[in-house]
Amino acid sequence: MTQQINASILDAAVGLLRPYCENLTPEMLQNALRNSSPASPETRRPEKPYSRKEAAALLQVSLNTVNRYMNTGLLRKISIGPRHVLIDPASLHRLLAGPAHD
């Protein structure tokens, strides 16, 4: 379902965004909004933590390497019990993305 955006609202939004994007026009903003898709409920849910085995498979490393990454802080562990840990998804994605480039 496509809704038409009121022209005054569109102009106000462009005015607010113009300091960040000098060449923005109402048409550009409307096209960008039209072409974007709203996030589905599944994508808004927090991602579940990974098991050591899942993390090892995603990283293509051994369980010992996953343990080493947790001990050195490359992966953040979530302690569930005395002998059960899970891997924080954000830290796993950072490691998968590789080193940040400036």
C-alpha cells in the first residue's frame, strides 16, 4: 500500500535533513522512502546468542580458537552457568567483519 506524503510534511522533513544532505529534494526523500522497506517484526527482535559450536562454524575455526577468542576478549561471552557460556552476537559480527579500516 503506497501512501502519499503531505507536501508540507515532506518540505519540513527536507528542511530538517538539509544540514546533513545539502542537495536533498522532496522528490529524492519521497523516492528513498518509497524504496525502503519497513523492518519486519523478526528483524526487530534481538538476535539470540550463539553457542560455542555455532560461533566456531560461522568463524570457520576450532572450539579451542573460540575459547581463546573469548579469553582474549575478541568474543564477548555470556555466562549461563558454571560450565555453559554463549557468545554475544554483536561481538561475533564484529569479528566476522574483520578489522576496522580508517
